[in-house]
Amino acid sequence: MFKNFTREEKSWIFYDWANSAYSVVITASILPIFFKTMAKAGGINPNMADSYWGYANSAATLIVAILAPILGTIGDYRGKKMQLFRFFFIIGVLSTAALSFTDQWALILIIYMVTIVGFSAANLFYDAFLIDVTSAERMDLVSTYGFALGYIGGSTIPFIISIGLILFGSKIGIGSSLAVKISFMLTAVWWTVFAVPMLKNVKQIYYIESEENIIGKSFLRLYKTFMNIREYKSVFIFLLAYFFYIDGVNTIIRMATVYGDSVGVGSNSLLLALLMTQIVAFPFAIIYGKLAKKVGTRNMLLIGIVMYIIICFVAYNMKSAVEFWILAFLVATSQGGIQALSRSYFGKMIPKEKANEFFGFYDIFGKFAAIMGPALYAFFSQITGQSRYGVLSVMLLFIIGGGIMLFAVPRDIKA
């Protein structure tokens, strides 16, 4: 499978295997269910619990969004990219492990917000390393294989172990609450162990030489980029489209489980459906990468956006566990592909010596978007008293993002 990849490409791809356990266990499945259970035990109405979860996601991503541009600009200096990646990776791992030591819903939310900061900021630099490990011609391939490997192994294996403990742990004396906490610790350990190749083998190839007062100089470089925005017009038009559609993607990832719970899908059915999503997403992520060679990356992104509009409509009308399984399958067909191709499409557009700075912009657009989506979902769920109106509101984000991609992003953007 990987015989045609370099050691650096393999090591970079393998980090998706490492951190995807966080994405499925903490962001998408077990932690949201655990939070809803603890919130209910604390007397919190299910719709309000959904709202608190949405607001916590928005607040944490706001922190990352504010930090992203300056962190990315500092990361362009020689040796800083890996230092910053390592720092936030450690924050993410330690806070994930800390979730194993509390049953209090409010404390769960606070620690979860810290995990988002660590995970997301580390991913800023991970994404930016794409230009250091491969060529522009291979970025779609390498990026989609990263997501694919994460789905089939990095998320699936620890997720299966966690589900096994939750469903059958009582037979060996492990209660459901303890099983959930073990799954959080397993996620932290998995993330740590399989990040080693990335930490050991990936090096910063493109950089700016270090100078005095790098923080002050970083702000100055950031200011100059903003002042010369016309030079990068295509990049920022794409980022505007990305701002809207990736908001929808992230909102569905983060809110799907609590939404399923709100419309009456049982916890076991939720977990098994999400496991199916990880397995199905593996081949579809690779398919997206291969089709991008034939029909173009931009066209595949548009196909993914249309699929998510359909997903929002299905979610709004969902009334049963069977329909949740259909929804999970539809998400699996496009989730990895749209994220992977967005990353590689952007990587081919930007100047390599400013990769971290531009991926800082990429991250801030993604993170500010991730504030709006969950807040939008939470607001409509709260004022209507029905979570289905929250998920319907997310459709608007895909329509706007898709419209900008279709009518404003040039067809002939080259690497």
C-alpha cells in the first residue's frame, strides 16, 4: 500500500493514524455521549446540553482562531514549526488523558475545550508540513491517504476496543463509566505512540532564517501579507468559500452524536453507526484523491459540498435509528475526501516559504467557521426546542460555500 511513498511521506501520513483516535472518540462519539449522560444526571435538559456542547466548541475554536495566524507566522522560522507542533501535541495528549478523571459535566466541558486547543493547533503545523514532505503533484495523493489511513486504522482500532469495553466490560467487572474513561486514556496513549514517526522523521524544509524579535517581526510579516492581499487574491477567495463549507463539515462532525441522541437514537446504535462511518470513509477518501486527478480537485470539492447539502436534508427528516445509519453512510462518502482535498488544494496554491503563515490563515478561516456552525446549531435548537432545526440551519453554510466555489474560485488555479 505504501511502497511508492517516501519515508517522510509515510511518517506524515501516519500522524493521521495517531490523531484520528481523538477525532472519533473525543470529538464525534464517546465523549459527547458521556457528556450528555453526565449532564442528564446533573439535571440538565437534553436540548440545553446540546447548546452547552455547541457553545463550548465555539469558545475553544475561537481561542485557536485568534492564535492561528501569529502561530503560523512564527512557525515559518527555521526549526519553529516542529517545536510548536510538539508543544500543542503534548497539550492535546495530556488534556485528553485528563478526561479519564472526572464525572462532572461542567469540568468535562472545560477539559474538552483544552483538548480542542491542543489538537487543533498541532494540526495547523501538521497540515503545513505537507509542503515539506512531498511535491505539489503528489499533494492530493498524500493528503487523501493520510485521511484514509486515519479512518481505517487510527480511529477504527481504538474505537472498536472502546466499544467492546463499553458494551461487554461488565462481564469482566468493568462498569460503563470506567470503560468510557479507559477509552479516553487509550486515545491519549494511541495518539502519543503513533506520533513518534512524525516527530522523528519529518523535518522543516522550507523556512525563513531566524532573526531577533521574531514575535514582533511575525506580526509585521502578517500585516504585510494583509496589505498585499491582492497578490494572493485566488487564495483568499478560496479561503472564503472554505470558511463556509468547512464550517458545515465540522459542525456535523461535532454535533452528529448529540443530535442523534436528541432524536431518540440509542447509544449502542450511535456507536456502531459511527464505527461503520470510519470503515466506509477509508475507501472513499482514496477515491476522492484518485477522481481529483481525472476531474479536478475543485470539481471534487463541489461534489462533496452537494453531498453535504443532501446530508443536512436527510438529518432534518431523520426519525429512526435506520435513518441515522443512512446519514452516517452518506457522511462517510465525503467527510475525509472534502477535508483532504481542501488541504492539498490550498497547499498547491501558496508560496512554500510562507507555508506556515498561510496555513495559519487556513486554520483561522476553519476555526472561525467552526465557531459559527455549532453556535448556529445551538441557537436554533434552543429557540425552537427542536434540534432538527439546528441541523437544518447548517445547510445554509454549504450553499454559500458552494456558491463561492462555483462562481468565484477560478478553474485554472495551478500549483
